Amino acid sequence: MPQLDESARLNDDAPRCPSCGKRVSAAALTCPACGYELLPHRTRIRCKRCGNRIPADATVCPRCKGNPHADRIPPIIPRLAAIFVGVLLLICVGWIVFRALTTNTLVRALNLNPPTRVPTQVILVVYVVASPIPPTATPTGLPPVTTQRTPTPTSRFSPTPTRRGALTATPVPVTPTLPPGFYPMPQLLAPANTTVYTGADANILLEWLPVSSSGLRENEWYEIKLTYTARNNTTGEYRRHYTKETRWTVPTDWRNDLSADARSVKWNVTVVRVDGLDPFASLNRTPISAPSATRSFYLELN
């Protein structure tokens, strides 16, 4: 019995091969008559990235290799991002160049403008303080009265060569640090050094500046020390006096104790702290300041 052709078994509703017109099975992938490849009917969509038509169930676009269902990024966004990054880099480079020029880093690195040398200058400031001098006569044979203090140069600062645009260092005055409870050295005012007084009744007034704006405490005193040559030519004799004021008048009762040949008297002032309230009766007198400068005066009796 002869076999029936495969196409004879197909009904009239079966699809035909587009190449030879033979009816084929709906599940056939190739035409049994001519071998034409039959593609099943599939729904197609357009890729959202490249716009190519692809099967709807495809997960990867065969053209752009991307997700066909993902929304496409507008092309202006990458461009704006690139412009922003470029502007940011330009600002950074400009700032680096500006700082290099203003701080002379680039100039010194390339040796374009070596630093100029500034000539050294010495500034000398002299303070002259005049002290009141009572009108007195100077006898023959005695040294002249000094009317001025020796000028004392202040600290000086010599600037050194520096690069252009650098800050110039400023000298900082050094203030001596006093121990706790100590006063600065008393500053003498009058009389001027080597002042000459004539007559046994001459008024000799010693004056100095206060060491504290609030005054001394109850057990603190100014100690005035007078050093002289005694009548028996003993040198180094001295007397002390204590006061709370910043002036003291030298008494006249001790002037006869001076030597007839050496009538020079040296004096200075020191701040002391005593035990109790009476400095003369106290056995402990502790200096709480450095002694002042020592001055001298001459007493000429008629």
C-alpha cells in the first residue's frame, strides 16, 4: 500500500509555505517539500534605546545590546554633565595658578624674579627725661652738677632681606617677669645726680615714682638708705628710713656726722616687707623689689 504524502494529511486550513505553496503544519520549522525555514509569528516592539524592531519577549536588543524596555536617557543630560565637569576643572586650575602667582611659588620655581635685597636700616630711638633741679651754687673744687641723664638707646631691629610680598617681622618688646609678690624697681625723680646743697639748713627732698597704683600694703614700706663717710673718716656708714610716701625730706640732725673732707652722700630706695606694723622694731625686713639706681648729692656747710 503506498504511503500518503505528508501534505495530504494536512487540512485545508493549514498554512502554506511561502516558497513553494505547499501546506505545512503550524508547528513545522521548515517546509518538508522545499526546506524553506519557517519562522513562527511573533509580536514585535521597538527598542526604546535604538528604535530597532525586535521580538516583544526579547530581553536584550540584538542591535544595541541594551535593555529594550528601559527608558532612553536624553542625550542632553550627558552633555550637561560633561560641560559641568569641564567648568569645574577649569576653575580648579585657575585657582591653582592664581595662588602660585600671588605667593611667588611659580616665580621662585622658575627663577623668573629673584628676591631683591633690602638695605639694612638701624633705627635708634633715644628718650631723654629731665628732672627738676633746685637752684644751688657750685663751690670751687667740686664736680659740676649733672643736668641730664645719659641717653639710653632702646632695642633696635635690623630688617633682613626678604622676598617680595612677604610680611616683615616686628620686634616684640621683652618685659621682665617679676616673681609673685614683687614690685618693679623704684624710679628716682629728684634730686638729680651730684646735686650740691649749700648750708646746714638746706632742704633736701628725695622723690621717686610709686611702684604700684594701689599703694603699698600695711606691712610694706619704702626703705631709703643713705650711705656716707663719718666724721672719723669711716667709710660705708649708713642710715635707713621707712615711709609709705614717695618723698622724704632728709633730716638736719645727722649732718654734723659727715666727714669734713668727704661730704658726698649716696642714696637709693627699696621696697621691703616687715614683720608687724613697725619697720624699725621689726627684726625681719625682706626686700620685695630690686634696689633703685644709686644717686649722690653733696652738702657744703658755710
